[in-house]
Amino acid sequence: MSRSMYSYSKSILERVSFDPLLFCKELEKAIKVLLPYEIDQLMNWLTKYTEEKPELKQCLININQ
């Protein structure tokens, strides 16, 4: 059974969260391949996930523009 792109993107973002630049690059890639409703889900998850990691919040600002 294949994983959804949303789940795959989320797992990649969790793995690269140690490096803000890499996190931003992977987030940009995810935004390009996800469907609109998946992007909404990802943004909701990111809002909660980045509460613990403020160094990653700059990536959200770049995506929301």
C-alpha cells in the first residue's frame, strides 16, 4: 500500500527539521507536489510543529507570501 504524498512530505520535514535551510527547501518541494487540500493539512500541521521549533517559523512566512 502506498503512502500519501502528505504523509511522505510530513515525514521528510520531520527528518530534516534539524536544519532550517534544508527544511525550507523540502517544504517548497512539498508545496509543489501536494494537492490544495493537502497543503491546507500540511500548513495546519506545520503551525503546531513549529511551536516547539521557532527557528523553522521563517519557512512558514516564506510560504504564506
